[in-house]
Amino acid sequence: MLKRPDNLQGALDLLILKTLASRGPLHGYGIALHVESVSDDVLRVEEGSLYPALHRMEQEGWVQSNWRTSEHNRRAKFYGITAAGSKQLADQVRNWRLVVDAIQRVLQVS
Amino acid sequence: MFQRLLDTFRLGRLDRELDEEMRFHIDMRAAAYEREGLSPAEARRKALRRFGSPLLARERVRDVHLLTWLDSVRQDILLGLRLLRRSPALTVAAVLSLGLAIGATTGVFAVGDALMVRPLPVQRPNELLIPQWHSTEWPEIGIWGTSDNDDIWSFSYPMYEQFARTPGVDLAGVQDLDDGITVIRGEAGTAKGSLVTGNFFRVLGVAPAAGRLLVDADNSLAAPPVIVLSHRFWQKAFGSDPGAVGSAMRVNGQIFTIVGVAPTAFFGTLPGRWSDFYLPACWITKLRPEFAAESPLTSDRFWWLQLVARPKPGTSLQALQASLGTQFAGLVKPHITKPKQNATFGLRPGAQGFAFQQQEAFRPVVILMALVALVLMIACSNVANLLLARGAARSKEAAMRLALGAGRLRLVRQHLTESLMLAVMSGAAGYLFARWFAQAILSLAPEKSSLVLDLGFSWRVLGFDLGISVLAGLLVGIAPAITLSRSSVAHALRAGATVRVGWKHRIGLGRPLVAVQIALSLLVLVIAGLFVRSLGNLQAVPLGFNPDGILLFSLDPTAAGYSPDQKAQATDRIANRLAQVPDIRAITWSSFALVDNISWNTRVQVPGDPAKKRPPCNLLCVGPRFHQTLQIPLVAGRFFDERDGPAAPKVAIVNQSFVAKYLRGAVPLGQTFTAEPDRDAVTFEIVGVVRDGKYARIRMPPSPVAYFPDVQHSVPMGPTFALKIAGGPGRVSAEINRIVHELAPTMPVSRVRTYSEQIGQQLAVDRSLSLLSSAFGVVALLLAAIGLYGIVAFAVARRTVEMGVRLALGASRGAVLRLMLLDSAKVIVPGACVGMAAALAATRFVESILYGLKPTDPATIVAAMALLLAVAAIAVYIPARRAAGIDPVESLRCE
């Protein structure tokens, strides 16, 4: 198997999948913009990491891509979420909640 | 989807696309900054900084693709291994049947490779060249050596000496000496050797395994006589004794000192023939006394030496050819007598030595190759069917994986990986088996023309084995892979529809596979039938004499150093002693046996016949009561008897073809003719006519033959004794050895054999081909029958309900049976038609080795077809009868 995605990577995957699930097919720049605007610029996608992550997720079968003409009349590669990707997103969201809940509880106890 | 796989390999394209993707991103970001009021240059710089390193990103994307690919291959292999382990019976069956077929194919390839392709085991074999010449008509010279389409490779010794002085080339000479008579430590035997020029080993670049090899100084009658042994002969005759070097051995009566042993793999210059020893060429005059009159070393009329040339570095081939060609033209000129005659010189590549002279032996190898390839294809389709059957059971798994998002191509690749693994395992098994099979083929070859080949490791053979394994893997895997990738997700996910999805497709592909099997097996059957019938024709052909109860053995007193008088005396003495052996009823001899591939012919002139061109006449010099012993029937006149003594007028008995060809059927008794059995013309009077029979070869039609009594002539050949014996040959052959050893200790007895064995030797290739092709035919038929049985049995199982309904609605059992039979005819008929067409197209390649029938022999084709249909009918009938026997109530209940 591939290297286990570390937490940061896991978070990036989660953000990308969620973005694609809510906004439909987007190009890489669009994904970056969306994450920034929704999180009020708190979360800045590390742009250099975005593309390796997208390609890896495509290999995993979570997203699929095709070349289309963008809003500025330029060719761009659009990524869309697949069925497997949706399932992965659900899993990751559940995981994320578990982790967040756990951290929440730890914080409350102390 | 296919794109993705391509991407994996075409990283260049991947890079370009990624660059475009990242450029778009940066451009967009820069445009956004510009809109915020930055200058274009500033905006771009900021966008780039924000993006980070595109190079690093590109590296990481590449890693993603490579890792995924490697990882999936590893997964495929692991999964494949697990699946193969899970069904060991199928794996073993597949590996065994594919392995045997691949092994047989590789084995035949190894023989062909060693015979025709493998370079000589010498230094830089690719540099070697073989001088040859071509003449529109043969010049007035004696030639010792083979020729092919009037290409000749023999030259006279003086010619060789002149050629060898040409600058820029090293030239060695060689001639093979078969049936050399050796005496080693008091034991007489026969061996094959080569006469070579002193520089032979130096020009080829061969280093000794022990002692030294020949040098230029050895090739002189004034030098001490020395001999070099082949490694193989050193092992066989001396048990690899290092003390052999320095000891003496006799060849054809001459004593030679063994000075060294050639390296293990060195067999000489003719692949398929392994020289046992190498002698300096100058000894030809002593070894073959018949050449003593006009020394082959000085005669320009006797061309006997074959040459091997190695150009020195920097020599232009054109210049060398031109230089040798000019010399040749000058040397051949005195021998050209006819005005239109034209002799040309050439050089041909010699990396394989004189392998091109083995075309005759190569042809059966090619035919065998084609046959085993057919069997391999049948084995492939059989294993493909096995995998399809299992694929059916796995179609649900496949559909599940598809539904979970696995790529179809990935699924196909996984299956191909699995079948390739199967094939590589088979290939490994086959490689081990190939060596054994190659040896088996060689042992089937006739003794006299036996092939002795170096079957040591060869990259070509290993590569071939691997190549056909991969090919077989693809052939085997492609059908199940296609079937699986066609599996429909919707069907699989529908409740209850489980295995049926796959089975539907299985039928779709399994049927063509069985049709292919039927076509291939019909082809193999037709070829086998042709060989069997051809062998039958050869065995039934009238010989013109009766070989039953005749035991033959050969002596060669001339080669053992006997003078003509000594030879005649020894022959008589041995015959007289043999006459006292109780089991021997009659004794005769001749210069050689009939139907032993030996021919001896001469021009014949009949007085009063206008000197037109006549076919040459075959000769045979015979001992007393030859025709009576072999029961060759007399047509007119008389047999030889006491009247025909040494001093009496020279007489001859001729056959019917002789009368027809030379005398136009006229009554010949008392007629004379002139022939040249040795050097001088002799006039013979015809005293008898015998019936036509076979002379040298069974395949040749009867030709003119003249027999004459050996007491009136001295010929250097033979004798070969023919003994009419009672009972088995075992005791008599022991007596023969004892008597000859006692009377002539330096003369070995060679080839004690019954006449039927000798004739059998001549048919050995035909017998092996018909035996092997019949075996292949049976295997092919059996596999096709199993395939056919399988699909019909399956169709019956699948259509049980339908049959039940039909029966319930009043269809007769006969009608149901007919339905099933008709259904299977849809597989059998196209298969048989394709097979028939293939047979008609392919069998003409074996035409040249068939005897007495055409490749389109209707009887053979009808018989093969009938056999195929009969076996197919049985394979279909058994399961189809089950369909007719269905209980309608039962069948409806089970749904």
C-alpha cells in the first residue's frame, strides 16, 4: 500500500473531497479558492501539495478528472468526486468527528 | 480508463499536462493579484511564491503515479499467487499441460537452433566465410563433398595452397572422413574424423582442453604422424584418461600419436556431425589407398578440400572476393571443356560453419516445430477454457469489485497477470522438459544419419522459451479477462442473479474456443493421417528382393590397409568360416547392400546406340549366388556361376529398366556394353536379366542397374555380407564378431543388422513423424472432445428448466435430443470447416516428404474428418442424452 496518509494529508484530502462534494467539478485553483473563502482565509491550502494530493486521489479512484474550458476560456483540468470518493468522504468525516470529539473531551476534562 | 494506464508509462505526457495544470493555477492567481492592483510583474512573483516549487510538486506527482503502478503490480502478483494456491488442482493441470507443450516446442526449437542457427564454438564466428563456386555444368574433375543446386564447396589442394597465399585472409581446409577404422589399445572400432590443414585450429581460434592442437608443421608427410581427439571421443574411447595424450592409435592402418584434445563443445565445422578426431590433411594419401595413384595433394583434377576463411582486420570483403575470384577463374579454366560453361566463385557467411549442408535434416525439424506449435495452441485454448470455467465462479467477485469502483482495465490486468504467472511457471517447467524432449527427438533419428548436437545453454533457447510462455499466457488469459471485464454490475447486484452473469459470457467465449480446438485438432489429424499413410506406402512398396531372414554386416578391408588381393582372400576366408556356422543357410556379399543410401554409378555406352545422353547406370559388384540368396527373380538368361571366373569374359546381369532405357526393350542376351566401374572402360556381355527393384533408396523409382561378379573386378568398397539365417540374429552376430576378429584382428565388424532393420533405418524419419504426429493427433482430439463435452454438459445444465418446459408441453425426448445436438453442431461444423480449410492450405508444406500420395489425399481427409466427427458425436451425445432424460416435474421444481 501507499504510505499511510499522515494527519495533515488526511485533512487536505478531507477538504478537497468536501469541496468537490458541495461545489461539483472544479479545477485545482478553484478548489484552493473555495477552501480559502469558506474558511475566511484561515485555512490556506498549501498550493504545491494540492496537485500531488489530487493525482493520488485520482489513482485511488476517489476523484476523476477531465479537461474542460474554464470560465476564462482557457483549458483547465477539472476534478469531480466519484462514488468511491463520496464513501471515502463519509468515512473521513466520521473519523474527523471522532478525533474532534475526543480532543473536545480532553479539553473539557482539564 | 485506458488513458490512465498509458499515463503510467508516458511520463512525458503526464508532465506536460501537469505543467499546463499548474501554469493555469499560477496565471489565475496572478490575475487575481492584478485585479487587487499589483503590477503584472509583482502579481506573478507573488503568485509564484504562494504556489511554492512547481518542480517539487511535479516530482511528488510522479512518485504518486509510479508508486501506484508498482503497488498494483505487486498486488496483482500476490492476489494471483493466492488464487493459484487456492485451486491447486487447476494450477497443476494447467502448468502440466502448458509446460509439456511449451517444453516440446522449446525442445524442437533447441534442436533447430543447434543445427542451423547456433554459431560455431570458435572465436568471433561471425567473421568466418565459406568459399563456394557454382557451375552451369560440372567441369571434368572429380569432386568429394556435397553440393546443393550446383553450389559446390570443394576445391583442389593446389588451389587451396594458392588461395592461402592471398594477403589479408587466413584460410583453413577441412574434409570429413566418415567410417574411419580405428584401433585403440588393441580394440578395433569405427569413428568419424576430419582431415584438416595444419592451421585449422589457429584460424578458427580454438584452444586445447589437453595437450596441444595441430600446427602447420604437422601437415607434412615428413613430420611424425599426429592426431587430435575431440573431447567427446576422448571421454568415450579413453574414459577421459589424461594418459591418452602421448599414446598411439591406429586410423585406417596408420599409426598416429595423440598430441591433444579439442575443447568440450568443439564438434568441427558441420553442426549435427561430431568429428571424433582431427588429422593433418596430408595423410589422405595413406588413409584412402584408392587415391594413392594420383595424389590428392598435388592433383588439380580432384577437388576434395572444403575451405573456411577468416579475413584479417581491415580487409575489404569485395577486394578479397575479387582477388580469390580472379585466381579461381584462372585455376578452373583448364577443366572447362564446353563453350557455354560458366563457373563463378563466391563467399558465403560461415558463422554456423557448413550448417547450410544440413537442410535435409532440418526439414523434419521444421515440420515437427509446426506440429508442436499446433499442440501448444490446443493446450492454450484448453487452459483458457479451464480458466473461463473458474472465471464464471468468480464473476460475482468481479462485479463486486467493479461496483466498488475498481477499473475494468485493472481487473483485466489482474487476470492477465495471473495467467502470465501460470505461463511463466509452465515455461520454467517446460524449459526443464525441453532438454529431455530434444534428446528424445535426436534419438529417433536414424543411426546412420544420426545428429549429434551440442544442446548446451543458449540464450536463444531460453529467450524462445520465455517468449512462447508469455505468448501462451496472453492467449490463455485474454478470453477470461474479456469475459470478466464484460461482467455487468447491474446484473451482479440484482438479487439472486449470481453466477449466471459470468456463465452467459462464458458460453459466449467458450464456444469459439472449442471450435478453435476442433479446427486445430482436425489439422493435426490430417497431417498425422498423411504421415501414417505415407509410411504405409513406403513399407508396402515392393523392394524387388526378399529381405526376410537376412542378416547384414559390413567390412572395409581397403580402409584397414588390405591390398585388393588380400581383400579378396580375406573375404573368401571369412565366407568359408561362416559357412560352417549351423544357423547360416546361405552366404553372399556385395560391394554394399541394396537400399542403404549408397549409390555408385557410371556412364554406359551400348554399341550401335547413337551417343545421345543417357541417364547414368547404377552398379553393384556382387559375390557368388547374390541374386539367389536375395531372391531377385530372373526374367531371362542365367545367374552368375562358375563359368564367370577371373579369366573368363567379363559378364553382367542387368535389370528390366536397363533393357528399357539403354536397349529400347530389345532382347539383350549376348549384347555388350561399355562401362567404367573403376578407372578403365570395360566391355561387358549381358548374360541375364533380373526384375527391377530398389537400389539405393526406397523413395526412388527403379533405375537401370548392372550387376557384375566381384571375382572379375577389384573395387575398393565393401564387402557387405548378406547371410540367410535360421532363427534369431543374436547368436549368429556373436559368431560373426568372433570369426572376423580371429581371421582379421585389425578389421572391425561394422553395422551388424537384419535387412528389415536397415530398411527401417531408412524410414526412421517417416516413422518418427508418423508416430509423433499420431500421438499429437490423439492428444488434440482428446482435448477437443473434453472441451466439447464441457460446453454441451453446461448447456444442458443451464437449459434444464427450458427442456423441462418443452417436455411438459409435449415435446418428444427425441426432439429435445435433436435440439441439443443441433446446438452443438453450431460449434462443430464451423470448427471442422476452418480446420479443413487450414489443412488444405497447410499440408502442401509436407508434400516433399510424403510418398505415394498427394497432400490433399481425399481418403486421409475423409478419415480424419470421420474420426473427428465420431469422437465429437460421442462427446456431445453423452451429456445431450441427459437433457432428453430430464424429468419435467423435477426440473421445474428446482427453479
